[in-house]
Amino acid sequence: MTTGIIILAAGESSRLGYPKQIAKYKEKTLLQLAIDAANDCKADKRVLVLGANRDEIKKTFPGASIPNIPNPYFEKGMSSSIKVGLEYMLKFDKPDQVIIMLCDQPFVDAKILNKLIATQKKEGKGIIACEYSKTIGVPILFGAAYYKELMELTGDEGAKQLALDHEDDMVSVSFPKGKVDIDTEEDLRDLNL
């Protein structure tokens, strides 16, 4: 099974006031932490989807470290980035499954991404989600059977509802630190304490 990873990093970070992609944790930007996790795991292909503040963000990481593409429709919400990333993957790589991850979860590392891949191999389910704070969420793995539905998402709809709609074909892996994501200056302060 070949695995692709789509890093969603196109948002405007309106609550933080500057691009969260370039906010720092342990001397690295949140985006660099996400790129490192994707590059260090057992996935076959990766793509980074950028949108708001793209030029500013691109200066903060080596462009050759990961293929990156623009989402000209980023204002239409997260679903537009999922579509742009998946279209790219299907055009060039055609992976059997994709992991969707965000750039604002500082504790996502290669270990948890590998756990998603290993769990899919062991369980044979079409969706492998992370579980935290009594719910499921990203990073999340979808098999090819769900590509069409991922392409039909709209607005700020992420992939979570799609996973919940197919609970019979889903397994979750525990990832308590997945609840940590950065939306505000206060989140960032708490993280760096």
C-alpha cells in the first residue's frame, strides 16, 4: 500500500494575527515540525498546500524539502485545501491511501503518522483516525474508497464528519497530545511554557 501525506497549511490564522505556520516551538516553526514529521515517516509521497501569506511562509523552509502547491481558493475553507492536495496526489502519485494533517499540531511526529499506517495494515479498515479529547480528528488516514467523498467536501468542513459517517469502517488510535493545536497567542504561550 502506498501512502501519501497532505499537509494543510493554507489558513489565514485570523485569531493569531500572523501566520501560525511560522509561529515557533522549540526553535522550529510549526510548519517545519509538520514537514519534518511527514518527511521522517514511512509515507511514500508528500505535498504541502499553502494559501494565505504563501510568499512569507515559503521563505521559512527549504522549498526542496517538500513539494508545495498553492490553493487559490483557500478563503473557501479547509475543504478546498483537501481537494487541491488530493488532486495533486491523484495526478502525480496515485497513492492507495492518504493521511491528512494540519500544520498547527506541534506534537504530531513521524511516530504517530507511522502508527496510522501500521494500524491500517493490521486492521484493514478504510479510515484510521487519531483519538483525543473524547473525539476523533487529524491526522487521519483515508483509503482510496473515500477519495470521491473527500473531493465533495465543502466550506470549512474537514474530514472528521466524513469519518464519523463511516464509523463501521474506522479504527482510531489514541493520541492524547493531538488536542493541542495553536489558534491564539495564548495557545502559543501555553505551549512554550
